[in-house]
Amino acid sequence: MKKLARISFALVVFASLSAFAQYSESQGSMGQQTAATERTSMQAVTLSGKVSNDGRSFVSDKDNKQWMVSNPEALKGHEGQEVKIKAHEDAAKNEIHVASVKMKGESKETMKKPK
């Protein structure tokens, strides 16, 4: 009877450990996929286009796509103007984070970087 109880206990422990290992493995791969997705969604790009009158959105010249600006203070003073920006785009949210702004035709030395 004791031998049967020990064997049963050992099987339960073994089954628990293997189930836990599978669960941990699947959670680890999900975390890696999420991190990879976040990295690829925030790509640095250069865009030419027009800043909206309120400075909260940007329309790209290339495809007329409208982007919401996550840091509109970076575009302060450029409302309604044609500019060239360097930004990180988050396609999933249809949003950009502006890293630098310059007027079209402006040289690199006079490029405005947001604070």
C-alpha cells in the first residue's frame, strides 16, 4: 500500500512539473514576441509633409497619411507649415514621436530638435 502511494505521489509531482515547464515556456515566448513587436513598431523614419494648424497631427506628402503626434510641443512654431521631420512611428497606434524638425529647404545646421 505504501509503495502504491509513493508511486502515485511521484507521478503527480512529475505531471505537475512537466505542466509547469510547458506553461513557463509558452509565457516566455509570448514575452519575446511582444518585445519584438514593440521594437519593430517604433521605427525611426524621415517624413516630409504638413503640420496641422493645431500641431497635433502631421500629414505625409508621400501617401497623404495622417499621423497623430505624441509630442506636439516638438512642432510648436511650425503649425500649418511644410516641414521635414525625423520621428519614430508606431504604425499600430497611427502615431509618431517627433525627434527633430526642419523647414523644407533648411540646412541640417539649423534643424530644430525638441527638448
